[in-house]
Amino acid sequence: MVATIKASPAYTTAIGEAYGVVRPAPGVPGTPEVVASALTASQVRLRITKAGYTVLAVDSRRGGGGWEEIGAGYYFARRPPIPKPEKSLTSPKGARARR
């Protein structure tokens, strides 16, 4: 039946997508968003909206040190707190953090 539909002179890709004969073309992913919530014991919960991406990698910098990847996808590092509380920055690669 699909071959018959596609063989029609009036067939277009848009018609095929509308009737489920072919998959729609994938769109460009949006801009991911990150919302951070403070927890107890120097922990932070990140709620990440992937906006069409399959997976996002997240980098963190704390205590004035360098950037390090703390996780990708659903798995993130559990790190011990730094000895002296200092400002910590977290940023997903290629995305803007919501403020």
C-alpha cells in the first residue's frame, strides 16, 4: 500500500508525513535550560530540560579551580564538599543556565 501511495503523481513528502507513510524530518534542538536547587549537606539538585537533545554533558567549576565534567545524561558525580564554602559555578555544555 505504501508503494502505491508513493507512486501517485500527487504524492509529496508533506503528504507522506501527514499520513505516517514517512517519518517527519528531525528538527533542530532548542536551547536546554538548567534550574539549580540547593539541598542539604552542600548538595545541589539540577533540573535539566534537554530541549530535543538526546544527552547533555554538564561541567562544574568550584573553589576557583578549573572546569570539570560532572556528568552526562542522567548520571552525575557525587563529590565531597570543598573544605571552605566558596562560589561554585555549573554550566551545561552548549547551553545557557536560567537565572
